[in-house]
Amino acid sequence: MSGIKKYHNYFFLAGVLILIFLAYKLGFGTIYDNLKKTGWWFVPIFGIWIIVYLFNAWSLNIIITDNTDESKKVNIWKLLKLTISAYGINYITPLSIGGEPYKVLNLKDDIGTHKATSSVLLYVMMHYVSHFFFWLISIPVFVFIMPEISPAIQIVLWSVFIACVLLILWGYSVFKKGIINNALKVCSNIPFLGRKINIYREKNKHHFDEMDRLIADLYINRKRDFFSSLFVELISRYISCFEVYFMAVPLGFDLTFIQSYLIVSIATLVANIFFFAPMQMGTREGGFVLAATTLAIPAGAGVYIGLCTRIRELFWIFIGVALTKISFQFKKSAGTQY
């Protein structure tokens, strides 16, 4: 059994077990009631995410595709498969990091271990920086449509605004210099483990230097690709807001796209602040309730949207985990980014 196939089996088994656990915690009766209430509107709710994942795969494809090296290209449909599986794995692993090793394992034969690792890390950074922009833009939008805001809320909003600016600046510093060596230096200060980490870093310094060089190369020498990848990833976030818009229809709420955007922005911000919560159980739902009430929408609508989001996650976790066991034959990319 090949090493990759063995890891596929581990991911599949863990995914199935945690998927059953999540469905149990959510409640099979709750799932059925929400499916019945929402009806066929779950088709666009589920379906919109295939477009989101396609944009995610496109963003990663831009990072990987270096026109100066014709051998470093991957079929877009393979990247789509890996993207769906990786996000499914991320949903069920602590700190949402299990999908990245999975991507590297499946890309290393196509583009090499160094390129695969640096590309996946670059995409993770692009994913987070796009999220910071997503939150940053939502602050003035919120202030514009909600002119009467209490001083306490204003302090919170502008604190988030400043935090996003600082995080974006930090992200650009990582893009310019790389992150692997700096991260290992920080980890080398961990009690008991620090000495071993430092020895490992020194022993493999040339490998880590190469990966940091590849990370920095995108921003320094391929700025057009850098900003294209960031833009595509940001657009994927706005596309995902349509799911809240679709969820509101069965309840009879006439939400605008801007309101849907603000609900997603507030809910994801709350969920990420409490990222340490196992599988974000409760924090996601609380975020939707907070977002709904902040926009003068009944709290019950926020609860319903949170539950629908959980059902959508369960659906795509199932698809993602299933795809880890399905093999497709992909032709080598001809170089078209999308």
C-alpha cells in the first residue's frame, strides 16, 4: 500500500467517524426538520459552494502556475477535488489544519515537495489575508447602513478595523520574507521541545530556505499572479454570502445581499475569535444570532441560519471525505490558469 493511499484511509476513517459525531450532536431530528422547512432551497444553498470551491482552486492554481517553469502545473479539476477534500478535512480536525498536509501529499508528485509545501502555505496565507480584507470592507458598509450605532459598538468596530489593517500588513511581511524559518525560530523557544526543533531546523536549513524563497518569489517576482490570486480568493468569500440570502427565503425574510454579507462577516469573525472551540460548536451559531440581532433581524432567524449552515457543512464534509477515496485520471495542465 502506497504512503499516500495509507494516509487517504486515515483521513477517510477519521472523517466518517467525526461526520457521524457531528450529525449526532446536531441532532438527526433537527437535521430532518430543517431539511423539510428549507425544502428545495437546499439545492442552491449546497450548490453555491461548488462555485466557491472552484474559485478557491483557481486561486491555488494561480499560485502554482509559474509560466517560467512548464513542469510546475496541475490540472484545475484535480485542484478542485483536493480543495473540496481539504476543506472537508479542515472542518473535522483541530485548528482546521488537517487539509493542508493532505494537499501537500497529493501535490508533491506533480510539482515536488518544496513547491507543493510553499504553494499550500501561500494559499493558506492568501485565504486568511482575503478574510481580513473581507472583514475590513464590512466595517464602513455596516456604519453606512446602520447610522445609529452606540459608542460601545463603534469602539468594537473600529478596533476590528485596526486589527484587520495590522494583520494585513503582517501578512504582506510574510509574503515578502517567507514564514517557515521564522515560525521554527519561534517554536524553538518552546520548553522541552525547543532544542529538538532547533536541531531539526539547522539540519534541514537549506530545505526551509528554499521553501521560504518560493513563498517570497510570488510577491517579489510575480506580483500580477499574487494580486490575481488574492482577488479571486476574496471574490469567493462574497459568492459564499449568497447562501445566507437563499436561507432567508423559506423564512419569508427579504434580505438584501449587503445584509447577507454583513451577517456572514459578523458570524465568521465571532467564529474565528473563538477558533479554539472544538469544531466551532456553538460559536458559529452564536455568531449568526449576534449578526441577526445587530441588523434588527429576529434572533430565531440567526439560529435557523446557523443550523442550515451546519447541515451544509455536513453535506460538503461527506463529499470531501468521499473524494479522498475516489481516484480520477487527470491530464497534465496545459498551462491555462482557468
